[in-house]
Amino acid sequence: MKRLSIIGIGAGDPDHLTFQAAKAIAAADVFLLVDKGEAKQDLARLRHDLITAHGRPPYRIVEATDPERDRTAAAYTAAVEDWRSRRAHIYESFVTGELDDGQTGALLVWGDPGIYDSTLAALDEVDAEFEYEVIPGISSVSALTARHRVGLTRVGRPVHLTTGRRLAAEGATADDVLVMLDAHCSFAGAGDDFHIYWGAYLGTPDEILISGPVREVADEIRAVRAEARARKGWIMDTYLLRREPPAS
Ligand SMILES: C[S@@+](CC[C@H](N)C(=O)[O-])C[C@H]1O[C@@H](n2cnc3c(N)ncnc32)[C@H](O)[C@@H]1O
């Protein structure tokens, strides 16, 4: 049987890698690295560094190019589904063309594979015989709250995990909202009683942290974010919105 390890590698700091993930890297025969384009070279470099540090030769690295996603598409869900099917195709070629029976292939997934990542859903579409396991990773969610030294949850209370797109469309629908994938600083519409804990490039040497009442720090975050994005060519940021005091 062919095997795949879907390995969460943490959110940017090489030290986020767990012992379980390091062992899974050491056990892999072939790695599939999917190139996400020039802007994400830093992310590709971390994956290469982790393989060099923890891989056990002889191993092979196979590179593939990420299918372009139509980011202008009005039908967002359809565009993501189309992209995922093309991603599934890459995984299928990897399993059928690059792995022999008894070998283990590895996919290194940013953060935790279970949080806003399409790898597992794409694997469901792969038409090939293989077994796979999922190794959890330190998510940008954990990295954010740890760096701000706050809990993700308040005592006995829920947290709403969502995207910037949904926050912009629905507003803050809970007292504690964790937002990812926000290209448009949608926190500005959250309301005056929210505090924000914002972090960009968490776990990397470029990490930026800003916190405070949204009404006081929104402009600063917008300016810092735009400057960093222009300088590096890409940005990944996430934030926790917390209503103080809670309304419900
Ligand atoms: C496609 S999702 C992947 C999330 C990932 N699976 C995780 O567990 O963190 C990408 C989003 O995660 C967040 N993110 C990932 N890494 C980050 C980092 N180092 N700093 C800040 N945000 C990050 C951003 O909101 C980004 O838009």
C-alpha cells in the first residue's frame, strides 16, 4: 500500500514543528512541494529548510505548480471548488506516478491542516489507492493568541472562527471572533466596542503585532499592513476581535 502523511508544519517559525511532525518528515521517502508563485518564496524556503533539517536521506522532492485560482470570480465557492479539483489532480499524479508500494509521500501543510486548508478536501477527490494520516500543526490561531498572551476562549464562552469575506458581509456575529484570510481589513466594520489582537507574519522574523480598541488602532493596522505588503510582496495576517464587555 502507498502511504501519505499530511504534516502540519506550524505558522512560520521552524520551532513550531512538533516532534510528531519531525518524525513524520524523517519517515517520508518523497515530498511533494507545491509552488505557490514568486510572492510565497519565503514559505517555500521554510518547507525546504524543514526537509533538510529533519528528512532522512535518501529522499526525493517533487515540485508542482499550484493551479491559478480565479480571485476575481464573483462565484467564490465555485472558484475554490474548481481550484481544489485541480489540486486533487496534482495529488493523484503524485500518488500514482511518484510513489511505489510501501513508500510514504509527505505533504507539508502550513499551520494546521484542519484550519482553512483545502488539502484534506482535495485528497477526498483523489482517485487512487492509498492510506493517509494527518499530523496536527501549530496554527496561526495558536501563534496569534500566544504572542498576544491572551486566551482564544474566555471562560465558558464560544468563539466564532471565520473569514474576512464573511466578516465583511455579516458583521461580527459573536463577542469573540477569530478572523483569517482577510485581504481588506474588514475589522473596521466590527463596531466600537471591540478590541483587536492583530498579527502578521506570525512566527517569522518579520512578525508584527498590534492590539487595542478597534477604533483607536484600525488606521495604524491599515497603514502598517499596506506598507509591509508592498515591501515584501505578500502578507498573511490574522486577528481576534473581542467585545469588551461581552454583550451576551
Ligand atoms: C489558507 S489559510 C491557512 C491557515 C493555516 N492552515 C493555519 O492553521 O494557520 C491562510 C490564512 O492563515 C492565516 N495565517 C497563516 N499563517 C499566518 C502567519 N504566519 N501569520 C499570520 N496569519 C497567518 C492568515 O489569515 C492567512 O490568510
